[in-house]
Amino acid sequence: MSELPFREAARATADLVADYLAAVPKGPVWQPMEPAARARLLDAPLPRTGRPLAELLAGIATEVMPAPMGNGHPRFFGWVNSAPAPAGVLASLAAAAMNPSSAGGDHADVHLERAVVRWIAELVGFPHSPGAGLLTSGTSMATIVCLAAARGRAAARVGHDVRAEGLSGLPPLVGYVSGETHSCVRKAAELLGLGSRQLRVVEADAEGRLDVAALRAAVAQDRAAGRLPFLVAASAGTVNTGAVDRFEPIADLCAEQGLWLHIDGAYGAFGVLDPVIAHRFAGLERADSLALDPHKWLGVPVDCGCALVRDAGQLRETFSLVPSYLRDEEAGGLGWFSEYGTEQTRPFRSLKVWATIAHRGRDGLAADIAHCTELARRLGELVEADPGLELLAPVATSIVAFRARPAELSPSELNALNQALPLAVQRRGQAFVTGTVLGGREALRACLLNATTTESDLMLLLDEVRAAAAELTGRQDLV
Ligand SMILES: *Cc1c(COP(=O)(O)O)cnc(C)c1O
């Protein structure tokens, strides 16, 4: 094949991508890769000489695009991975063409990032002042950013400069989470030298929400023992069941005790856009920091997380290496993003966020999100209507946790069956769910993030679960 000029290759790329996206809903959700196809990728030799663009495109079309993860499909219900917003896909190409480092300076990407961070805050109703947030690779990184600020504030309050001195000389800083808190909080605590043992796992109530009375008791106990409680990490949508903690009483306790309230809204914070469930998020705006993922419910192509803080100064104090007497000379007085986080060279994430939000508008996004929560409640009803299935948690946002419960199986047989079910369903290619463990019980969880998913997709999902259960048990009465 001959070398295409860039323009022709770009047009061919556009066709390839449009054809791909149009075909996704018609194909299987996911299929295991052919061993030979997998090996061709794994063992690809380092090319010594170059190849024309047209050949690369052909290779992408035949070797890569036939083996997707599945998350573009309307019957992909696994983990928390969305289909890409088409506007975000297009914007990604333009962003790569410009290829700035969104670190600082006077170019479009830097100003656009300031704007979309403000938009994100506005979407979820979090107060925002200029500089009080930035885009990150995801919530894992946003959590590190937020917890670093929390750690700095706590240390400063006892006259300790944690940036200069590290943690030595400080009493143990204690944070509080629930058993349903995402592992990224623990990872951040470990990385920040806080130690995962200083993260108290407070009981959750029957709905998977942090028990505020237990939280209060744990804080008192740690104070009495001479430790320094400093942080509560609450969840706006847990990954297992989509539960939303009760922020008002938690924020009251944090205010009273001088604790930093961090909210993990990675998956669920945008749920506040749905008027039906918005009340669950009351008090979210009182947090000191909020981490959330435009690359989940908004469908911004991966990667894009966001860290928001109440006080921009806190973030800058945590990360800036620019002496304070120099700071205000920077354009607009905000300085570089590297003064607010860990990265120096930073990708142009804001264009795909801008495109995704601008294409749907606030109302369009709210409608998409409301569609997902409505379908999730419907799936909950369908599960409850089937005696062979069991709903394992109330449907608070758009995650449905359930299991197969055929009659005459012992608890351990039920666990074995439900543990095997996700992969069995996935392999059938018609729907994709993943599993988890809830209160010692193996469970399936379906996460609804795709506005093109329909009620008949839900029926098909449950048919597939029944068929896979029949396959695994050899019992035809389960179909
Ligand atoms: C996805 C997720 C995270 C981690 O975010 P990443 O973007 O994957 O780094 C944290 N908390 C919750 C609730 C999540 O759903």
C-alpha cells in the first residue's frame, strides 16, 4: 500500500472510527481473544523501519479494533466503564493535534481547563473559586491530590510543616472510611505515609452507608488515645452498590470536630443531576474536597478525573514550589497547574470534557443520567419479580447488585454459582456483568451508564444470567 498524505489518512481514520462506533451495538459485547491474535499483539517485534500511515490504519482495523473491552456496547454493565461520548472522541484527535502541555501559560488549553473545572463544579453543585481544582488522570490521582491537602492542613494546625518535615514528630493522623469505600482512598493514605492502619473502617448501615453514630464514637476513641483524627472519606456512589453516604450529618460532625470531609464521587456524583435522586446528595456541597470522574458517567473518553477543593489556597500550599512572593506575577494570579497537583507536563484533557458537556448541554446530560437511574430501578424490579434472583441492595443510583438464587442450593453452592456467573455471562457475548462480594455473599453487579441502553437490554441481561446459571448447574429449569 502506498503512503497516503496525512489528510487522506485522517479522512480514512474518521471513516474507520465512524464505522466502528456504528458496528459496536450490533456485535457481541465482548469475546475472548483468539490466541493467535493475542500473540500477534503481545509478541509484536520492534519495527526497524517505518511503515506508511495507510498500513498502520489497516493494522489498527484488523488487529486492534476487533478486540474491544466491550464498554461501548449498550449491554455492557461491567465495573464503572462507560461508552465514549462521540463529541469527546472527535475532540481527542484535535487535542492531540495541538498537543500542548496544559501546565501553564497563555494558550487555549490552560484557560479551557479552568472553565471546564468550573463547569464540572457547577454541574454537581459544588462551590468553586478560580484555582480550586484541576483535571487528573482519574479519581485515584484526584484522591491523592485531595488527601495531600487534607494532610497538610491537619499538620499545619498543630504547627507542623509536613512538606519539610514529613510525618515524623506528628501524632498519628487518623482517617475514617466505610467498608464500602473505594480502595483508592487506602492507596492514597498509604502513598502519603499515613499508613492504612490509621484508616478506621467504620460500620456501614443496612443500606451500605457510613454509620454516623459509629463514626462519632470512633473519633472520640481516637482522640482519647492521643491520636489526631483529621479526615472522613465519604462516598457519593459506592462502586459495589451505588450507595450514597448521608453527607449532612457527616458534614456536621466534621465541622464540629475540625475534620476534613472528602467525598469520593468518582462514579456517582453526577447522579445529582437527576431530580429523582438528587436529594440523596444533600450536603455534598459542604465537603472540603470532592473527587469525581468525567470519564465515567459523563462518558468523556478515558482518561479524565477531577479534583475539586473548597479552598484553592489549600491546594496551592500543598503542591507549589513557587515562592509566594513570586506567585501573583503569573497570568491571572493563579499560576501553573503544577502548583496544584503532582504533574508537570499535563495532557490536554479539557477539550474532550468541553466537547462532551457542550454537545449535550446540562439538560442533555441530566436526561441521560436520569435515564440510567430509571433503568437501574427497573432492573431492580425485574430482579425482585423473579424468585430465582435476589436483589442484594437497594438501588440508590444506577448500580444494581443481585445474585442468582435457584431453589435447593446451599449457601456455599450459591456462592460458587454466583462467583462463576460473571465470566459465564461474559463469554456468551450477549451481555457483560461483573461480580463482587457483599456481606460475604458472591454477587453480580450491573452498572448502568449508557443512555442508549433500553429496557429490552435489561431483559436480555437477565435472560443471559438465567441461561448461564442453567449452563453452570446443568439445570434446565433455571432458563
Ligand atoms: C472508579 C472509581 C474510583 C477510582 O477512580 P479511577 O478514575 O479509576 O482512578 C474511585 N472510587 C469510585 C467510587 C470509583 O467508581
